[in-house]
Amino acid sequence: MIIPSLVLLGLSACAVLDLSTLDTAMPVAPAKVQVAPYQAIGLDMSSVVYDDDSYDDDQRYASVDLASGFKANISLREDLDLQMRAYMGSGNSRGAKLGIKKLLMHEGNMYLAIAPAFNWVTDKPSNSEEPDHKAYGTELQLLNTYESGGASITLVARGNYSRLMLDRKVYGSGSGTDFREYDIVHGGLRANVCLKAKHLYMIPEIGFELVPVIKGKLSMIPTIGWTIGVQL
């Protein structure tokens, strides 16, 4: 059974993985660079594994938190962009992403592009009883854009693989550390609208992500985001 996860933002302070696209299939060229701040709902990585019995079955689903950061797309060729992001979540969560976007097809007003990337996120909770979370992995996005004038509509299919590492301090007679690793796979769909005016652009986005939770429920979380940036 798929559990829709509409958990309130800000309830957790753990590593948050940015799941947003906030982009189109169109390359940056003929411009040189796009730079923008953004905010988006991300996946709380502490909610993708339930490795103890302290939760009831109806509580074992994925949850979300807010990611805020900056993104930059740099034109390398007419059909190839370098993409970079750095962002923060609640608490001490920090993340980054580095990838490329390659234009595969351009026919009239239609664009098709592929965007592979590497991502990394970490969090060190202020509560010493909570485990440190670190995750690194890859993502792959397929973007299809239809452009008309200064506006465009983009549909995106995406998937993620992450290696999640939990490092918990153990107190008492058996003090030490409890280190565990998990493979996390999830994916979803996005839709966004890009509005351009001279050097400015704005992208609101909605979508969903399906997350198979380890020892938990298959969850569907919302993915909502926005960005307003400049293109030079």
C-alpha cells in the first residue's frame, strides 16, 4: 500500500536530500550562465530506514523537510551545461549536487535533455543520542520541454540512488559506535512552468516521489519548489 506522506515541514532536523528539478530541457546557450536562489521540499533521510521497534507500523513512512540554497547552470557548449547546487536543511543539514545537462533533441518548440548528477548530504544532530547521517549517490533526470514565446512547460522523470550511512554513539557498558549502511532507491515525476522576461526567469514546480522505506511503508511524498533567477 502506498502511503501519501504530507508531514509538516520542520518537524525533523536530519539530513535533507534535495529532490527538485527547477529546470528545463533547454540549454543555457546562447547565454553563459544562470544563477538563482531556490527553495524546495526534500526527502528527510532519517525517515527512509526504521531499524528499531520504537515505531508503530502506521508511523513507518517517509517524511519531508525544506531545502534552501543556490543553483548555477554554466554553458559549456551549445548543447551541454554544467549544473551545481549547494543547500541547507533544518538543523545542521548541508547538501550539494554536481552534474551536467545534455540536450538530446531539439525539433521546433520541443526539447529533450538528460541530466545525470552526483549528490551528497550530511547532518550532525545537536542531540548526541541521535545518529549522524551522511549520504552520497547519483541521480538521473529526463526532461521534456515545450516552449512558446517567453514561457515553457517541462515534464520530468527522475530516479535516485543513495548510499546512506548512520553513525550512532552507544553509551553504557558497551560504549562505542554503531555504524550502519543502507542502499536507498527512489524516483518520481515533476512538472514545472518557466516564465522569462529579459534576463530574469521564474520556475514554480510540483510533483511527487515514491520512496520504498526500509522496514517501513512505500511512501509517496510531495515535491514542491520555486526559483527566481538571472540569466546572463
